[in-house]
Amino acid sequence: MFLRNVMRKIASQKSLNGLAIKKNYFGTTSSLLDDFSINANEKTGVSVITMSKTPANSLNLEFIQELSMAIQKLNMEKSCRGIILTSSLPSIFSAGLDILEMYQPEPDRLEKFWTEFQEIWLALYSSPKTVMSAINGHSPAGGCIIALATDYRIMKPKFTIGLNETMLGIVAPFWAEDSMKAVIGQRRSEYSLQLGKLYTAEEALQINLIDEISDNPLQACEDEMMNWLKLPDHARTLTKFQNRGHIIEKMKKGRKEDLEKFVKFIPREGIQMALGTYLDNLKSRKKKQLKTCVSDVELIVRKIKYNLEDYTKTTFFYLGAQDGILAENLINSGCKKVIVTEHKKSNEEHLNEIQNRFREKFLRFTRFPNSRIIEEYKLDGLEEKNWHTQPKVAVILTLLTNDRSKLSLNSYLLRKQFPFNFGRTPIFLLTDNTESKVILMNETNLQTEKRIPSRALSYMFLYDRTLLAEIPRLKPSQKYTKLIKIQPKSDLVDLLYDEDKFKEAEVFLKHFFNKPYERVIPKIEKICPNLGSELIDMNITMLDRVKDLDFRIIGEIFRLVASNDNYSRNIIRVLSSRHEF
Ligand SMILES: CCCC/C=C/CC(=O)SCCNC(=O)CCNC(=O)[C@H](O)C(C)(C)COP(=O)(O)OP(=O)(O)OC[C@H]1O[C@@H](n2cnc3c(N)ncnc32)[C@H](O)[C@@H]1OP(=O)(O)O
């Protein structure tokens, strides 16, 4: 019966659940929420679905709904022969179900959530296409369930995978368990599930939970896919269903009961307590916790790769102050320097209040040119003209805005009135408002303006990669790809997240900072003739001035410098090992 249905579906390729099939689906499309994109290759018939829901590709209701819909569409698309699932996040394939959907849930949403999860599993497990997972990061629980629903799994070394539900005090659904058994066998499955085992890729390969290990799982999947696609689709698909039919039938028969069980089980007090504790542990695992954290900063911190402590010694520019709350929080959480820029008279009172409260911590408190800020610069003993030069090391723009008109205002101000020449200064964007990311789009237009050369912007994007991934409603085909293109080197992105490289740079810089710049540069130039001029070019000439800036940030700049032209990254290592510094 089941096979007959499958045959019918393959033969007709008619719409499923009323979904329309697009005439031509080749090229790249992205989900409405931009949580994933699909790249359909016309030549091979293979579609790559790349999940990009920061921070962890955790599966919430909306994400599952959209993903499921996309998979169902591909399942019906004649010209699609293979699907590869992967992730754009640097270390997570999928963190499984979004725990927040299960913690203190709303009954209706909880029901929908589980129904959709069942649906996506069915769409994958019973897909007539060849489906593969390029598991390029951790893949616990629901992430593993998704991977198990595909036909072939290739994983990057060192990351972990497994059905760890018992660790959360919950139980994997019977259909996930069945698919696990089908892959690794009854005994191993029972053992793994009861203990909530998470396996490294190497261990997972040993027990056949994955099929291969590769440093580039996506490429490896694409290569492997070609072998699968050599076979006639109908024969391969029918064989798949012969193998999986009983599991799919069992799931379909039991899904209503499974749903009832889930919606009863999850809200139970004991389960909620277990989930709450698990969530707390997940959060407290973070090495660096914010001491002071109110909602807006918390929001910001969720959206950036590094947490606020990484920025606390950095100079902040605070544009378009609405109420100064972010400035306060930055200061409370240890920020050494805050520069507040304000253009509106109406906010003056509040800003004055902040200034008074945190006077000793404010290096500069300013408004835009033509207002009395300039005098305040002078109060600080700095010449106005100095502030019309490029900021030395790092600028963090915090664009606190609530609506579009303010966005464009900020953008306008940044372009027309901001007194600094950003030059090559790395720019971080810190925001509490997803909409404000649109500002970046506006700023791309500024590439044509001398004031903010594209290189500065490219740094902004480097640092801002995770933010960009979150931009809602921004279609890759439009501005996003444009942004990506102006990254000077894509491998730099990886470098920025490489802890070891950070350390190297830090060691070097600690030596460096103990010496006056004039004495250091000639020595550097002996080893590397161009580095000194690069530094000057980058305006890091007054090292005594930037002494107290975060080493990590300066380290990043060094690595950017070092990796740019003819410098080898080893320079940093060589320099740091020389004790005369
Ligand atoms: C009858 C009931 C059946 C129920 C079936 C359930 C199946 C499930 O999928 S339950 C979900 C189980 N998932 C997990 O246990 C994974 C938990 N996450 C992790 O272990 C780690 O996050 C990771 C190994 C995946 C990645 O570690 P990494 O250090 O790289 O990142 P983190 O800093 O831990 O995470 C980043 C960020 O994301 C939040 N987060 C992670 N996982 C989830 C999740 N599943 N749901 C919601 N949020 C998640 C994490 O808290 C971090 O957020 P903050 O930056 O705000 O702290």
C-alpha cells in the first residue's frame, strides 16, 4: 500500500499539500526569514539547503515550517534529483529543537511546533530524492534526528552528534529512535539513547552513525551525490522505501498519539524544571558572562559573536542616542571609554545626566560638528583637528534606532556629519534592533564616497558576519551578495575566529606595547620591511595612546595586516618569539 502511494507520487509529481511547484527553481533563493538559502544546480539537479539561523540553527516553529515547506517543494520538483543539507554557521550544523519552544510553552504553539517537526521529518525521511547531510558542526538531538532522516551523512572532524535527549530529561520520539536503530542497530541505539550519548565525528564513524568524515563535508557530499545519481532514480527510490516503508507507516499511524503524548509530557512540572536547569547550564557554560546585563544589551550580545567584555576596553561611538541606556550599560559592564555622539537637542538632558553620572569614565562626550562638542573635545585636551582624522584602532557604532526614518537619519549623519575619516579603521556594528542592520545597506552606497572607503566597510562586514546572517528580509540576490563581495579575503573571516591566532597576536602585542613605538618599528622593519609603513598607513602610530585598548582587537588588525600583502602570518609568531621586544 505504502509503496503503491510512493509510486503514484513519483509518477505524477503533483503538488503536495497544495504547494505550487515553481516553473524554474534553479539558482539561489532564500527563505522568507532568511534562515536558510537554497542553491539549485541546473546541471546536476542537486539543491543545497544551507541553514543560517544564528546563533545555533536551533529549530523553532517558524524555521521548521519554512524548511519543511522548502523540502516538500523540492520533493515534488521533477528536475531536482538530490538534496544536500548543510549549515553556514562556523561550528554548528543544528543545535536541535529550540529549547525555548518547549520551556514554559503556550499549548497551541507547542502543538503546532511538534506537528511541524513530525512533518519535516516525514518530508525528509520519505523524500524520493537522494538526501545527504553535510554536517559541518555540532549536531545534537533534533540536529541528529534531521541528519538521520537523510540517506548519507558526511561530518567534519571533532564536532559531536547524537541523540542526547535524556540529558535534558526528555525522550526522543519513537520514530527518531527507529531511524537510529535502522542506522546503527538495536543494541547500540538502545545504549546511545538511554545514556544520551554525544559522539565525536570519529566515534560516530566507528558506529556507522555517519558515513564519512571530511574537512569539507559539503564538497564531499557533492562528490558522493554524483555516485548516487548515476543510478536510475526510480530503482533507488523504491529500494529506499522498501527499507524505510515500515518505519514511515508506523510513524504515520502513531503520529497523533505521539503528538498527544508530547503536548502532555512537555508542560509537566518535572520536565519544565529539567529543561530550565538545562537552559541555565547552557548559558552558564559561557566563559565570559556579563556582569550587568539588561534586556537591550542582552539582545545585542546574542547577536554578536563576541560578547561585550571583548569590547569593554574599546572606544565606543554611540550614534543617535535615544535614551542613553546602552551607553549606561556599556559603562556598567566595564567599558573604559564611551564616546556619545548626539545630534538632537531634545536628548541633551538625558545625555548630560549620563555624563555626570559616569564622568570619570567618559573620555569624550560629544555631539555632531557645529555644536558645542568641539569645545568639549578641547576640554579633554585634544585638538579638534585630531578628531577629524581616522580613529586609531576600532570604532564601534551603536545604532539604536526604532524606526526607518531614524535609520535613514543615522545613515545620513554618518555620511554627512560624522567628523571622522574612517579610513581603514575596523568598524564594529553593535545594534539592538534588527532593522538597524539596514543601515549597512545604506552604507554600501557610501563606497562611492571618499569619506568611508570600501576597505573600512569590508572590515565592518568581517566583524559583522553573524549580524549579516541575521538580517531579516534581505535577499542574498540583492544587497547581501554585494556585501559579501567586498570582503577583501574570505579566509580572513575564518582567521578572525581562530583562537590560536588570537593568542599569537596577543603575545606579540604584549611585547610590542612595552616599548615606545619609535624603537619598535625599526626592529620590525628589519624583519619585515613593509610592516612599519603598513602600521603607519593604518594609523596605529601612536601606540602609547592605544595601550589600553583591547589586545584582541589590535591582534585582529595585525593579522589583517599580516595576511594582506606579502606578509606571512608567521611574522607574528616570529616577532613574538623575539625577546628583545
Ligand atoms: C518528547 C520530547 C522529545 C523532544 C525532542 C527533542 C529534540 C531536541 O532537539 S531537544 C534540544 C536539544 N539540544 C541540545 O541539547 C543542544 C544544546 N546546545 C548545545 O549543546 C550547544 O549549544 C552546541 C554544542 C550545539 C554548540 O555549542 P557552542 O559552544 O558552539 O554554542 P553555544 O554558546 O552553546 O550556543 C550558542 C547560542 O545558542 C543557544 N542555543 C544552543 N542550543 C540551543 C537550543 N537547542 N535551543 C535554543 N537555544 C540554543 C545557546 O544558549 C547560545 O545562546 P546565547 O548566545 O544567548 O547564550
